[in-house]
Amino acid sequence: MTPLPGPPLEHEIVDRVLAQVRSNTRTPILLGGAIGSGKTRTAERAVRLLREEGLKVGGVLAPRVMHGEETTGYRIRDLATDSERSLATLRPPGVPVGRYFLSRDGLRFAQRTITAAIRTVDVLVVDEIGRLEIAGDGHAASVRDALDSKVIPILLVRDDFIDDVIQAFSLSSTIVVHVASSTTGAAGRSESPPIPPILWNLVDSIPFPLLVTHRLDGYPHGRAMRVLARDGRTLWFATSSTSDKVRQIERDAHVALLFVDSRRFNYVCLHGTATVADDPDRKTALWDDEWRDDWPDGPSDPDFAIVRVDVVGAHYSRGFTGETGSVDLRDGP
């Protein structure tokens, strides 16, 4: 057979699918990667190559909606017809998941598309399986139907959620292919190492890290903070606009976030740059009505502020296993 064109990762996905077709086996392929790593673009190219091989491919992709360099939502696309619906936006109404609100109409459209594709395709793509599906909602029922059918599933999953997806859907055997979080050189290959999934797994399991800023006298100042949301390597927090941390961040943006699980001897230390974000839409998206006692006017209260921390590096330790590592994230998403 003539070698397939295109980048190596799409080549690998296609080879994995064709091997299953030849052997008449069905093993789910999990296409993993961080937020913004290019899972959807990789899947699009793989779909094109699979169709060139004569396979019927259907399902859904969820391309981003961008405003400048910021992701403001997602759409859901039927691979068979290219028709689309809105799936997620930063504003309600919808099902709240992280900092987004998922459209119920978009979810129903995706479910109908997946269900229809199961009956007619060889390969089913579902973008993506996340918190909602792990909890048994969203695309979960349709994905279970696909796993019980004769189609070969390609499921797009954030690296953080791969273990949870395997457990939630009782996947005894899977093929995991990772989109590296990195910059790309002239040859189209990764130039920096992928972020270890365990790092973000540890971060997401510890909701109250210490945020460490610098006092005027140069000494560190730490306090426990609640992570409101994490979008890739960006973490969000709420605070008072008159707090010490705001003044310290405005004077010196270099901060550290220390996540500690003393029961398991796990820790992660993230370092990055912090900014006090002037973003009314993000304030509304992150707002929690339990804060009314502190900020009576809600997200528009002049004393309500949100802090954005963009992570540029980390070191971590998984105590019981002895696994440790460090990573420089400045060259990757």
C-alpha cells in the first residue's frame, strides 16, 4: 500500500484504524491532548485520510470559536453533512461546565448525529469526551451505544481526563494517541516535550492551592485560594480588588501556586505570571452567588476582581509512586 501523506500523527491514527479493519477487531482510539493542542485539527485530517482509504466516517467535531487569541466558545459539526450548531458559550443559558455553558440544543444535535452515524459508518469520531460524559451526561449514552456497536470509535479526550474516561466507560482495552503540547518546527514535528498528564491530574485533584506573591520587602506571601477554573495552563481565582495580593501582583507579576495532598504525599508547584483581569464577561462566567455577602452587587461589584495565572513552568512529585519531574511550559500550550 502507498504510504499515507500528511503529518505522522494522522498517519498513526489511520494505520491503527486500518489494522483493526484488516483484523476485524474493534478497539477504541483515544486521541488525547491538552486544551489548544490541536486534537480537533488532527481529527479533521485523519477523517480526510480515512475517507481516501474508502472508509465511511461520521460523528461530530467541536471546532473552537475564537475572538482574537481567546476561545469564546465551541460549535458542534456533523461530519456527514457539515451542518453545525452552537455548543458552548461563555454566557448562559445552558448547562454549566467549567467556565462554559453548554447549549442543550447543541447537545441534542450531537446525540442525534452520533446515533445516526452508528448505523451507517465504519469509523465514528466524537469530539470531545469530558466532565459531562464522565458523569454520565452529555454524549455518554450515545458513546456507550457506539462502544457496543461494530464501529471503530475515535474519542477525543483531554489528557487530564483519559484515566477517568477509561474507568467511566469500562474500557478494558484502548489505543491512546497523544497530540503533543509543543511548538512546531519547519518539519512539522514537536520541538518540546509533552506536558505529563499526571501534572494536570494532580493539579485538578487539589482545589485549594497556596497562591504565593511577593511582599514589598521581597519576602513571599502565601494564602489559600480556590481554583475557579482551569483552561489549559491558565488558572482563575476570585479576590477583592483592594486586597494585598492585587497590589503585590500589580507590582510583581511573578507568582507560584503550591498544590499539596498530604494524605498521598503528592505536590505540584506551578510558577507563572499573574494579572488582574478586566473582563466583565469572564467575571460573569466565574461568578458564584454564594459570594453575595462579600460582593452584594454581584460580578459588577467594584470590589470583585478576578486573577488570571498563566503557568510557565512546574515541578511535581507523586509521593507513593516516587514519580517526580519538572517541565518548562513556556514553549508549549
